[in-house]
Amino acid sequence: ETGYITYDPGYANTGSCKSDVTFVDGEKGILRYRGYPIEDLAEHATFIETAYLLIFGDLPTRGQRQKFRDLLSEQELLHEGLRHHFEGFPSTGHPMAILSAVINALGCYHPDLLEIDSKADFLRAAAKIISKVRTIAAWSYRKAQGLPFMYPDPKLSYCRNFLHMMHSIPHRHYEPTDAQVRALTLFFLLHADHEQNCSCSTVRMVQSTEANLFASVSAGICALWGRLHGGANAGVIEMLEHIHEGGTSIPDYLEKVKNKECKLMGFGHRIYKSFDPRAKILRKAAHDMLESTGHDDPLLDIALEMADAAMSDEYFIERRLYPNVDFYSGIILRALNIPVNMFTVMFAIGRMPGWIAHWYEAYADGATKIHRPRQVYTGREPRVYVPLDSRI
Ligand code: SDX
């Protein structure tokens, strides 16, 4: 009698999958990459070792690590044709839009890698993305600042090279402190993968159509951009700055959250219902880094006070809301002089190895069917066409 029906076709291929890459136990706050606890990797590994682990499945030997490093160094330059793309972007262009566009455009300059026919092809495509993503990100920042592009320096490590392209100027090489390089390594490593999150599922969704690696990763970048996902780290800093500038007090802000007027950015998680192990590590790293560089960031003090207040408040406790990976990460990026509108780009750089590892796992599986979610139809029941003159 309502003219509407409900039709539920039941389960279809919604993209849920088996995977060997990453293990997450949200109840116990456990995160492991290929079986290695994130705490051990954070303490002992470099970002490139972690990228190798995620992609190849094991930690590299010294020889394998050097070979991977050499491959990334070979691939760090962008084709000069791609450099001209930056001339077309407005200086106000959002770096996430530039990143997804240029990563996808990489396929135009490497058409032989649009069809991956071997593991060697995959490795070349993967190395191009992991290495060049730094150059693209840094150049989008330099374009916005009206600064000349700094080319990558093959003598530098992965993280030092990125900071060099971001902050060096001609004839004055930027020399980050070891504490800054360590903090950036940790930031990238802790973001390297997180099983079937929204952006990873997007990469696997696009791969399931047999689209190429560049297009799949570009789609992942777009999914990550949203405020509820990778955009949250910028949202946290905007929230903390609002409080710092006297826009509101912590108790008043938390009241607004409880009245559902806004979200507590950097809190809550689809899976972690106890604590996000990455947040614990980043909280200490942010504190240690500021201490070692003699930096004093009032936003960290506000963040610590806010976290303590929220975690002792019934509203957040009963909803099992705790700091997630985004709550403290922005403090580290600020201390590295990364602008807020680049925060999600930084998340994307860290997440590249994870997306690529999942893409290859699905590709190599060969049995992956195209992802085709179904729906519960709640629309109109069948109707007869009404001629135009008869419509009132
Ligand atoms: C990332 O999936 C991944 O792995 C993602 C990620 C990764 O590494 O890829 O970990 C990275 O995206 C981390 C999340 C970053 N986003 C934010 O920090 C934005 C703020 N967080 C929320 O938007 C939210 O917590 C989500 C989106 C992360 C999760 O949303 P859910 O699953 O809907 O949360 P929930 O079911 O646990 O919510 C339960 C209750 C609800 O209230 P009630 O309807 O029961 O009254 O808690 C509320 C929610 O409204 N709630 C929040 C809140 N998060 C949930 N209330 C205020 N502030 C929040 N942040």
C-alpha cells in the first residue's frame, strides 16, 4: 500500500577477503605486519625495511635491503613531462588532488606497466610509486610556496631525501636532526598498512576489475582524503588550534561533542575498541621529539589534557572511544614544518607499501572475482509509464 517494496538479494561479493598482510585485533589493541608486532617494528625497523616486509612477506637481508634501496633511488626522478603538469596546477590546488592525479598520470609515462605480466614488472611499478610519491608530494608543496623544485638526492635515505625536497633551497641543503628523521620514519612506518580499511578496500575494489596499479593506488588516495579517514589528522590540529586560540575550552568542546554538535577528531575507530597501539607509540614519539629538539608545542599539552579528560568521561568510555593513529600524529608533522594541508598526503606516503602489498596479493591470487556489492532495494514497486500530457 505504500508503493515501496523491500528486496534483499542476500550476500554477494562485497569485497571481503582473506589476507596474509596485516593482523589487527581491535579488542586487544594488537597490530602486526606479516606477523611482526608493530611495537617491535617501531623500535627496530626503518620505513623501507617495513615496506619490503609488507610487499615481499619477510624482513630483508642486508643484501636485499640494499638492492631495494638502490631500486628506489633509480626510480626517484619524475619524467620531465610530468614536471610540466605542476605548471598547470594552481598554487592553491589541494595536494591530495595533485597526488592522485600525478600518481595516475605515471601510467601514461610507463605504458609497459599498465599490464603487469611478471613479478619483475610489479616490482618496477611498485618502486616507481613508493619512490616518486615523495617527489610528487614535495613538489606540490614547493609549487604552493612559490619555491623552486628541489630534485631528489640519491645519496640520502628515504626520509632525509623527502625532507630535503621539502625544505632545502638552492645552495642551502636542509639538514634535519636525527630526532626529526626518526620521528618521520616512525610516522611512515606506523601508517604503512592497516588491513581492510576504507582506502585499502578501495584499492582492492579497483584492482578486482584488473585495473592497473597506478589507477588503483590513485583511487586509494581519493578514499583516504575524507575527514573520517586520512583527513582526520588535519581535523585534529584544526580542533586543537581552535581551543588554543581561545575559541573554546576543553570541557566546553567535549560538551559539544556529547551533544553531537561535532566529533572528537582523532578519537574512535571502526575496529579498535580498547586502544590503537599506534596512538600509544605516537604519543611518546611526539613528546620525545619535542623534548629532544627543545620544541614546545602548546597543542601537545592541549591534546594530552583532552585525551585524559575524554578517557575519564563516561560518554567516551561507554562508547569505547580512544585516541586513534591521527590524534598525536599531527604534532609530529608540525614539528617537521609540514603544513596542515599536507597531513593527509603524509598519511598516503606512509600507506603506499600497504596498498601495494594488498594490490599484489589480490592480483597474484588470480581467483579474485570483480567486487560487486549488492543492496537492499527499498524503492518503488513496478509502475506503468505515464505519457507526458497525462502527468499532473
Ligand atoms: C583512520 O579503518 C581503519 O583502519 C582506518 C585507519 C587506518 O589506519 O586506515 O585506522 C585510519 O581512518 C582512523 C580514524 C580517523 N577518523 C577520525 O578520527 C574521525 C573521528 N572518528 C569518528 O568519525 C569515528 O570514530 C570513526 C569514523 C573512526 C568510526 O566511526 P564508527 O564506527 O561509526 O564509530 P562507532 O560505531 O564506534 O560509534 C559509536 C558511538 C556513536 O555514538 P552513538 O550513536 O552510540 O551515540 O560513538 C560515537 C558515534 O557517534 N563516536 C564519536 C566519535 N566516534 C564515534 N563521537 C564523537 N567523536 C568521535 N570521534
